[in-house]
Amino acid sequence: MTEAWAIIIAASVTGVFGLLGIFLNRFRAENRRDHAVVSEKLNDLKHMVQGVKMTVNQNGEKLTDHLKWHDDTKPKKKTGKKSTTKK
């Protein structure tokens, strides 16, 4: 009877670890899929951020040009000395 129980226990342990291995492989495959989806979304986000950065740089150049235009078109103030004589 002792040998029979040893075989039953060994088979049970083998079955439990076999099922555990199957579940772990299933979760591992699901985890890989999830990581692939997240990686793809991060790449998409990176491209969107690069596009925004280019747009901001272009707007910055336009703004700089516009400010230079304002600086060139406004009348220059005379920077002469004030007279200190009284009338």
C-alpha cells in the first residue's frame, strides 16, 4: 500500500506542476502580446510628439521673423542728449 500511495502522490505532483506549466506558458504568451501592443502605441506616440515638435519649431521661426519685422518697421527713437539750459 505504501508504494501505491507513493505513485499516487508522484502522479498528483506531476499533474499539478504540469498544469502550472501550461498556465504559465499561456500567461507568458499573453504578456508578450500585451508588450507588443504597448510598444506599438509608444512608437506611434513618439512619431506624434516629433510632429508636434516640428510644428512648434516652425511656429517659433515664424514668430521670430514676425518680431524682427516689427522691430524693423517701428520708428527709431532719437537718442540725443537733452538740453540742460533754462529759458
